[in-house]
Amino acid sequence: MQLQPSVGADRQAKSSSSAPTGAPSPKTVGGRASTPGEATTGVACERVMGRVRGQEAGPSLVVVAGIHGNEPAGVEAARRVLLRLAQGDIALRGELVILGGNVAALRTGARYLQRDLNRGWTDDDALRLQTATPGSLQAEDREQAELLAAIEVVRSTARGAVHLADLHTSSAPGVPFVIFGDTLVQRRFVRVFPIPVIIGLVEHVDGVLSEFWSRRGLVTFSVEGGQHEDPRSRDGLEAILWLALSQAGMIATSTPPEVAAATRLLDQRRGDLPRVLDVVSRHSITAADAFVMEPGFRNVHRIPKGCLLAHDRRGEIRASSAGVVVLPLYQKLGSDGFFWALEVSDGQLRISELLRRLPVDALVTLLPGVKRDAAQPRRLEVSTTTGRAKILSLLRLLGYRREKTTGTTSTVERA
Ligand SMILES: [Zn+2]
């Protein structure tokens, strides 16, 4: 389906100055009334909330704010950045484009209308949406088709590398953190953020926006900014955007004080949590497990060995070593009880990056029981029972993190 860019996008594409278009008037910033809990009162925004095209060529940054309609903090954070840029003393090179995520759901404050808009980002779905009869799409299908078209416009008119930031908040309280597909270029990009960056979490979920665009060559990351209604979430997401603009090399003038302030703010929020975490396992559950998480854990929570984490029908679930619990389940629905992560030292990161720059990837099929998928070279099949855990952990080090096991065969895939 051919989608026309919105009026805003069309108007902005013709702008050659670096003054932002679509910037809000001051009275709209932070003007959203709020109610406690999961439901929010809703926020109005356009698909293209703002577009700043610098006179100088350079990288692009696409920001998707509020892909979940009950998460307006990202919309507010992005508006603040646009408002600051509208003052005119910070020139950008390249292009900044702010997109409203689930525009219809944001208006009502619901997470989504018919389905989660941060799922279904697969090649098949993209083809279906792009070839659908104009006007036939409803709710999230329509939102996704419009987002696809808008991001494609940025990609096709880019004058440098294209980055994509996907902004979220959560129902549980916690420190902001970043998740990203484990490629070396994305690892390097997210290290600028002084909050926990979590390797290996995105690979546990299929069909998310960031991974879809990462496979198409964009440098992507997602941020969980904190609890929906906490004003610090909006501040943290704004800080993320300043650091992303700086890290992408898009600030053409001298670095504005917002960048150093952003580092200070996020550094403070991280507290004693590690900078880099590696998800080593997922505690998957079914309804029959009667899984109940112990109360009081935050989204990213350091745990001593032996700590009581949860109960299920078999009894207590305790930490077998020291580590970090990520995204403990406090909602009724879900198949992820929690994720278990370990701190990664700078030394370990350097070793894994060095290994991945060496041509060892070509040698992995020499490992016992490891075969490369002929149709999909990023995918390996591991069909050995002897030493399988060790082989899988070695392959994880090389970036093969998306793992599915059926019986005695595992398939692993890298980003
Ligand atoms: Zn979200």
C-alpha cells in the first residue's frame, strides 16, 4: 500500500533550515493530566510530531514515542527536545524525526486498541501491510502501515547512517534501562547511556519494532524510562534523546549543556546497578505453574545468592547465585516469570568483541553437532547432547542469542 506522508512530513521535507517544524507551543508541554495506575488520560499527537533537517548532511535519528498508548512520557520527552531546538541556538547535522507511535491509542490512554503495536514487525507482516488495499486497514494495522511508510521516508532521504530510538515506560517502578539487538555497532552506540544496558533480552521476544529495523541496517535501541506516571521517566527519556543526538554525531554546534546534564541525571538514576548486563536465562511459566513473584522487586534488581524470588506449585524459587532480576512479572498475564542477568565486566566485553571481529564465525561449524542453515546463514542448528550448554554459551558470546530448543535440537540465530 502506498501511503502518503502526513501533511506535517510533506511540509517538513521541504524545509531546508534546521529550525524544527511541528514543535509544540510551550503550553502543551507537560500539560497532560494524569491519573495513577496503568491507565492514562491520553495525549494527542500527530504521526510526524516534528522534523528537524540540518543544513549540513549527516546521520539521522528517528524517535518512535509511545508505541504503547499508555506510555505518553516518551511523547512529552520528545516534545521538550523539539521545543529546546526551536530556540535556534543548537544546530543539527543530518535529520531528527519524531514519530508518534500508536497515535489512536495514545489519544485514549489505552495500551492498544486491538493488538500490541510492538509485535508483528516481521517481513511477512510488512509485505501484507504495504500491499493492502488503501483504506482497508484498521486500528494497529493502520498504525503500523503508517509507521512503516514514515520510517521508509526517513531511510530513503537519509544523508548518513540512520538510528532509531523506541521510547517506553512500564507499570512497575524502576531505574531506566536500554535493550538492543546484540550487534557490535549497536553495542558501541548504547554504551554512551550511563544506565544499565541489557544484552540478550530483545532476543527473547519476536517481532519487535527495533529488531525489524535493525535487520534493515538501522542502529536501533529501546529504552524503558521508568514508571508510566513518574515525572522522572519523562526527564530520563529526554536525557536519552540528548545523548543519542550527541552519540550519533548530529550536534553541529558546540555541545550544549543538556548533554552533560543528561549524563549526570542518568548516572544518578542508575545508582549502584551495573552498566552492562547479560541475560543468561528466562524463567518461563505457564498458568499451571501457579507462579507468584515475591513483592518488592524493581524492573532491574540486584539479588544476593539464595534470595527468595518467587513461589510456584513446586515451592520456593531462590537465586542459585548472585545476579540481577530483570522484568519480574507482576501482571496476571505473561509467560516470562522473570529474566536472570549477570553483570558483564569491561574485560569480558572486550574479549567478546575481539572474538567477533576475528573470522571465528566461519569456524563454528567445526564444533560438534553444529550445522549452518543453508537458507539463512545467520542461523545455526545445534544437535548434540554432550556439552550442549557450553557450546550454546560459546555461541552466545559470538552473538548467537536467539535460541529455540525442541527436544535435543536447538536453533540459534544472531542479529
Ligand atoms: Zn512499552
